[in-house]
Amino acid sequence: MPNILEFIDANKSRYEEELKEFLRIPSISTSPEHKGEMLRCAEWVSSEMKKIGLQNVKVMPTAGHPVVYGERLDAGKSAPTVLFYGHYDVQPVDPLNLWTNPPFEPTIVGENIYARGSVDDKGQVLMQLKAIEAHLRTASTMPVDVKVIIEGEEEIGSPNLDKFLEEHKDLLSCDTVLISDTPMFGYDQPSLCYGLRGLCYMQVDVTGPNRDLHSGFFGGAVENPINALAVMISKLKDEKGRILIDGFYDNVQPISELEKKEFARLPFNRTDFMKDLQTDATPGEAGYSELERMWARPTLDCNGIWGGFTGEGAKTVLPSKASAKISMRLVPNQTPDEIAQKFEAFFNKIKPAGVTITVTDLHGGMPAMTPIDSAGMNAARKALKEVFGKEPFLTREGGSIPIVNSFSKILGAPTVLMGFGLPDQNAHSPNEKMNLKNFHRGVKCGALFYSNLV
């Protein structure tokens, strides 16, 4: 019987063929016409779970697309339990004309496999299923108890997953959650993400006169909602990048000295960063580095603004309405409800005479942090070091994965974010790709992760 790493090396070609099969299913969750393909993909995942040796496998309905569950619980009473979470749904493929190859015809070019879902998240789901298979083929059992849930609604915000977790808390009880759905810091630069920012997403609608007006007849006597909105937005931050909403920073968790040292250890090059973005500056909150501002400090950005006449040519109109969408990325211990209330109160405070405003809370997500020294993080760090031959970086992400907070709140379990994507992976964009070298390394890291927990 080969050892587990030898088994993984011997099955690389098979893994790639199975990945192609998985990627050919157009499981676009947001598209009603793909509902049948979503169910077909759930059944494919169910079949794969059974094939690798998971037990009690079932396709479980929700109010939307189903969740696929499987388990292997024969490691012994003292063994910890790991819940692996992933998703089988993918983003739409538009614009189709920008794809070099058809998005659901997986194509290998060099080290990469191109297809929608290759890195987000089918490739990373399959690598973890293959890690479980490697244990069951070489040792007939897992070193720890394992539960697996693969959902079909992550790309539409997982609207039914919290309810699913609440309804199946006993079935899903675990000590650690493992997710592979994040990128590494760079090529051949293994990293573990331990922190995610939250989100507070608001819309502001400003109304002035009861109808659009001629700017010559009425300009100078009536407040222009676009002007009023622009002035209000300008009052949200000062010239040093600090957010001026009353009480905004009250609960912000400071960056620790250990984190600052880890961030400084990362091979971040400011010049390359600006060159890649074709910009000549990196403005932001004074006193913090670019990585600290992107990962560990809260932000406020206007994401869209509209009103009045925007067509070609000229129309001298004084508009009746103007609107903006404004998002704030949050850090521990901020909450979206708290920030939404403070945001609305501040806008009402700075509103000029002559207009009325409506502030709408569109969406929110909680920030999340995993203790750096948790058992799961230590097991993952050791696995990455064994496979990559170097100490992994510890990183945070500026984006949000709300389900991480749900696992903590509902199941009481910390999450390990051990992902193997790369910054140029084109997730959600045309020509999405998964680096196959990372895919095979991910299978090994997943296998060693389970071994390192005992």
C-alpha cells in the first residue's frame, strides 16, 4: 500500500479528468433556466462523495438550490471533527465574447485549467474531496471525523444557508470548519487567511423640487439634489482619509503588533502594485500601510452615483432627484447594524435645507477572525510548510465571506481558510483559471491537514 503522498502523485491524471467532468456542468445559481443543471451538479457531487467513501450522503433540499452532505465518523471518540464547506454553484459567464475558450469546456494551457468554476470553487472543492479519498484509499479510515457540506447558493449570497445550519446544528456539530475558497498571496507563496472584513452597503436618495426644472429659470433659487449629495459625500472623510461619521471607530479592533510584523514580512511591492493598477498614488487612511488599510482597517467608498441628465450633448436640467450607493468595509468588532444606524444619523445631521433624504440599508455582513493559534490554523500551517517547503504567510482579506461568521455564531466553530487560488485567477471574470500545480499541492495539503490535527 503506497503512503498517502505517493497515492496522490500517482493519481494526478485521474484527478484532472474528474475535475473536467465537474467543470462541464453549467451550474449557474442565479439563472432560473439553469435550475436543472444545478440539480445535476448536486447529484454529481453526491455521487463523487459516495465514490470516495463518505457515508450518509444525501442531497438535502432548501428553499432554493440543495445542499449536499456526507460524513465519515469512524475515527474514534477522542478524535476532533472537521466540517469541510464549499459550493458547487458558479458565476454567470458574461461577457461570453471575452473568453478565449468556451467557459464550460475545460481547457488546459500550460500549468492552468481554464473554465468557469475552476478556482471558484469547484477546483478547490474537488481537491479537498480527493484529500479525503487519499486517506480512505491508503488507510481505510480518516485520522479525524469528517463532515462535508457543499451548497449551491454561495454566488447569490447563500440566502438559505443560515437557516440550514440552524435546522441541522446537531448533524453539523464540529470542532473546526475548513474552507478552500481564497487565494494565496502570490505564486509559490503559501498563505493562510485568518481575517475577513464585513460589509455595510447603503443607498442614499436625495429629493429636491417636485419635478425636473429648467436650470436657467430656477437655478440659484432651488437646491440642486446632485449638488447637495456631492457636498454630503465630501463630508464623509477628511483629507487624511479618516471617516467622519460620528462614532464610526468606537468599536474598531486595533491591529496587533504580531499582525503588523506578519504584514511587514509579506513580499508586497508598492511600485509594482501601482504599476499593475496604472495609478501614481495609494491614498488612504494616514498612518497605515497599504496592506493594513486593505485588510485590517474599515473603509468607506461611493460605489455608484446618478441623477439628472447623463446622455450625450447638453440638457440644462435641474434634477428632482439624485442617488448614491455607498459601502463600508468593517473590521472586528464593528457590526453592520451599528454602522448603518450611525451612517443614517450622520446623513440626517449634515443634510442641507431644501432637500429630503431617504437612507436605505441594502446589505450587510459581519467581519470574521480566526485565532492564529487555533488547532486548525496550526495544522494548516504545518501542512503548507510540509508541501511548499516554506513557512506560510498569515494574511487577512479585504473582502467578505459572511458564512464564516455564521459558522462561528451558529456552530461555535472557528474556520480555517486554506485556499489555493492566485491573484490572477480571474474569478467572476472571463478566462477563470486554476493553477494545476496548486491544485495538486492542495490535495496534499488537505490530506496532511487532517493528519496534523491528531
